[in-house]
Amino acid sequence: MEGGEGPELTPLVGAGGRVTRYRVAPPRAGIVETSAGHYEATRYAERRRGLAGRALALKDVIVGESIPSARLGEQRLSNRIALAVFSSDALSSTAYATQEILFVLVLAGAAGMQYSLPIAIGIVALLATVVTSYRQTIRAYPHGGGAYTVARENLGTAAGLLAASALLIDYTMTVAVSVAAGMDALASLDPGLRPAALELTIGFVAFIALMNLRGVRESGAVFAVPTYLFVAMMVSAIVVTFVRVVAGGGNPLAAGEPREPLVAAQGVTVFLLLRAFANGCTAMTGVEAMSNGVGAFREPAWKNAQKTLTVMAFLLGFMVLGLTLMARHFGFVPSENQTIPSQLGAEAFGDGSVLFWVFQLSTTGILLIAANTAFADFPRLSAILAHDEFLPRIFTQRGNRLVFSYGIMTLALLAMVMLTATNATTTRLIPFYALGVFISFTLSQAGMVRHWWRERGRGWAAAMGLNGTGAVLTGIVTGVIAVAKFREGGWVVLVAMPVLALLLWGVHRAYRRLERLLHVPVEAVFDLAPRGKSGTPVVVPVQQVNTATVMALAAACEQSRDVTAVHVVVDPDRPSDLEARWRMQFPRLPLVVIDSPYRNVADPFARYVEDRLREPPYEVVVLLPIVVPGKWYERLLLNQSAGAIARKVSGRKRVRVERYVYQPGGLGRRRRGLLGRLRGGRAAEIR
């Protein structure tokens, strides 16, 4: 390599047969032996010259240097960090759940405010039931049992996609509501910030997205501080005010007179109480996060996830009950300029004191970083959906820091759109919130009932009864929330979920159709061998064996006497089986396999092409198989790697890029004859 500016492709001995295996390895001391006979690159195989090199160096500064796939296990979280990562959403809801309850009860005047504590007790009881049920889910699905996985495996694809759609919408709303509520808390300190609320919230979303792009461990360590500070300050404020009331001879269970005159706009009705209960159920958003992210915990992952979930539930229940109790006793009245937590902080520490400012800043901090829970789970769910081909496969790709970068960036963009549409106003966002998560609660618990009924292992009856109770209760609450929030905007969510589910199903159907058209049976054997007149080497990138690949290889064999297929292994979660297939299906064609521990296809391929340029005749033809589906939207699902390779090798001296364009279904009788030979398992030559 020129100047030793990046990894070289080092051949590995003993691959066997017609397969040569390469590993992306840096020059000199850049290679690290991780175990006997196994080596791993320490630098990313990217060029570091010119404008592109400076851009990559800047990316390393902002996002961080790439982490090899072999270190994926090191990114797992301790319980202490995991609590901050997966509980920030649930814990932060303390800052607005009680307030949202009171915003409804205030319509009935002082008489309505007295019902806040019974409603809070009901919410905490529901929380205990759901958390206990999710502990069962974590035990049954130790590798991650989110609502999508549980519902799809036990209730069918339609239920699974509905659960996935509900969660994707809810994660988006979590980010929008969290930063908007954080802006409210910040405006309580300085009302002058209110005119810039939209710009500030978008900036907060961008910052949280950037921290998550730097890696789950790094973002968790950064966001753990405000999480634990908030918990400490909120618990202290509750305890201080409670002790003060008891020490003064008062009864903390007694409801006090509202601090501001209230004019009852209506009487206390069942529907009013149901609306208040529905608003307060926002406290339970984020509870499912740990069941979705079991794989992020250190081993034993499922046991650690259970423990952390229990701690989170205890803290959340204590803070919701404590804050509501004190708000009821002291007669706090919600307003746009003074939140309920702010009033509690002033009562506990004194308005304007240092501790009051710390309390307010900690509340603002937890609300802003509550979005981190969604940024931890949305990309994971997107990757699972993409793995099952319900989203474009690009969502399965891990970025520089072993996170699902495309999922993170998509979530940030969607949240920014929601904030812009509602002008970052919490009360306008709340009606869209919580409904999705309770639908996923219900589907997940119903799926677990079916799971226990089929498994019937030890203690299955008790487990099924527990999950059944959770399903019934969350189903009832789902109906309550749907009715209570329907006219306020909840209907949008009810419409959006099935529409999104249909879109996911449409993506899956498109992939299934393309796979049928491109399918090559495993038993097919191809008598393809280089026989062209040209001596210029032809290099063909191969990611999977399909009809387009076979036809591109045949075209290359007709063109040159030197044809090499190159396969880059990038996905640590999905080991490639192409090498094993190649020996059987293409016995006369050489295959180069490049292990790319930094999950990049284009750069290792480009480095291999550079190596070939050092050999006579000192030129290379790169033949790219390009699939052009008949429908425009299907093109978004394919050819990502081919496009990246084309950008890397195009314009280089002595490298000619050619594209073999293949349109499924567009070859008529010729294509049908080819597929007939493939299905028969006989040699197929394309002329």
C-alpha cells in the first residue's frame, strides 16, 4: 500500500479448494492477534488521502473511530448503565404524568383534584402487573422478546407487524414528547427560552442522535449522570416534603385546597376520570424497553434484564405515587409556566435556592435524555424487521461504533418532523402518546399466553395466568386511552398503525417476489470457466448466489481468461454460507473471501482491486451485477453494495467499471430456459 495508509489484504493459508480467503489487515503493527491463528484489523480499510480522507478524519473525531465486529460483546451494558439507557424514558415520565392527570381533573375544579391519588394508585397497580408479566417475557425470550417477536411467533405475522408498527410510532413519539417536556422544564427556569423552543428541541434531538452514533456504551455512560441525579433529587424532594408534613403534625393523605382559584367547567364524571387515567398512563411508556433490549445486557443477560426492570419499576412507582401525593396535599395546580415537579422542588428546597436549581436542571436533563431509550430500541427493532425483510436490509448494517446507524438517523428525522408539526408543544404531542405502547403491551401479553399454552413447561399455568391478567388489563386500558384521546388526535395513531403495518408487509412481499425471480437452487452446479479472448482480469463482487450473479459471472467468463469473484463478509450477526455453496456450485471459478471486521464492503473490495493492479497486465475490469426490478419502489431495496463499490473504484487509473444490468422477468423465453436448467441442476452456460 502506498505510504502505509491503511489496511492491506493479507491472504490466509488453508482456505482450501478454489477459494482464497483474505482478511483485511493493516500493515506493520496494525494487526492484533485475538486468539491463536485469528487476526483482526485495528484500522478501518478506508483511504485517508485528499478531501475524502479529511472527511473521514473528521468523522472519526465526531462519531469515533470504528470498532471491529469481534468486540461486539464488549459493548454490552452493566446493570447500572443499562438502567440509565433503558429506563430514562419510564423514569422521566414522572415529570409529566402527574401533571397530565391534573390538567384533566382541573376541569372539575377542587372536587376533581382529589381524585389524583386514586388514579395514581391504579396506574402503579397496573405498572406492577405489566412489569411482572414482562419479567416472564424476558425469561421466555432470553435473547430479546419484544412485542414484535412475541406476537409474530405466537399470534401470527399480522399481529407481529401491528405490534411493530405500534412500537415504531411510540418510539418516535417518545423522542418528541421527551424533548418537548424538557423544553417546558427549561422554560420554567427561563421563560425567555420559549420562543426558541422548536429550534432548541431539534438541536437536542440531533445531540442525542450523535451520542448514540458514538456507541451504546459511550452514550449510556454520558446519560447515566443526569438519570441518577434526577432520581436522587426527585426522591429527596418527596421525602423532604413528606417528613416536613408529618413532623408538623399534618396528614399527608389529606387533600389540600388548590393554591389557585379554580372554576369548575364541568362535574366529576366517569369519562373525566378515564381521560385523567389515560393521560397518567404515559408513565408506563418505556416499560417494554428492557424486553426488547435483553441482548444489550452482560451475561447472564436475561437475569440482569429482569433485575434492572424490577429496580426501574420500584423507582417509577415510588416517584409517581410520591409526587401525586404531595401535589394533592399541597394543592399544586398545573400551568404552562410552572410544572408540578417545579412546584414540588420549590416546596422542598425553597424557590430560587441552589438545590431548587439543581432539581430543575436534573428534571430538564432526564426529560431531554429520556429520548435515549427510544434511540436504544428503535434501531434494534428496525434491524430485526429488516432481518425478517419487512424493512430495507440496509437497517441491519452496523455503523462505525457497532450501532444500527440508519435506524438512529431515521428516528431522529421522524422526531424532528413531529416536533416541527406540533411546534414542540407537549400538550399537542401527548394525545399521540401511550396508545401505541399499550397496544404492544396487549399483543405481547396475549402472545405470551399462547406461548405458555403451547410450551406447558414447569409452572406454565401460573405464568399463563399472570400474562393473561396483564393482557386483559392492558387491553382494557388500551380501549380507555383510545376512547379518551380519540377526538384529541388519538385517531391519527389508530389510522397510522395499520397503514404502517401494510407498508411493512409490502416491503416483505417485494423481497419475496424478487427472491423468487432471482432464486438459484442450492443443488445447481455451473460449468462456468473463463474462456474469453481478453487477458485483462475481470473482478466480480458477489454477495449472494442469485440469477443476476450467475449471469454476470457467465458474461465475465465470455469476456476474459482471468475471472475472479470477490465476497466480502461484513455482518457479525449473519454468518455467510456463500463460501460453502461456491465450492459445490462453481468448481471452476476462483473465489476470494475478505473478512471485513469493520463491516464495510466497498473499501476492502477497492483494496483488493488495487492489489491486482500491481500484477500484469496492470489493469482491471470490475463487472458489477445490477438488478433493475420492474417496479420503481423495489429499486430502493437492492444494489446498495454495488453502488458503494462503483463510487469507490470509478475514476481510478487502469480500472474500468462495467455494469451487467439484469431485469427480473424481462428476458422472456431465454430466462425461462436458464431457470429450467437451474432447477434441473445441470450445467448452465450463458452465451
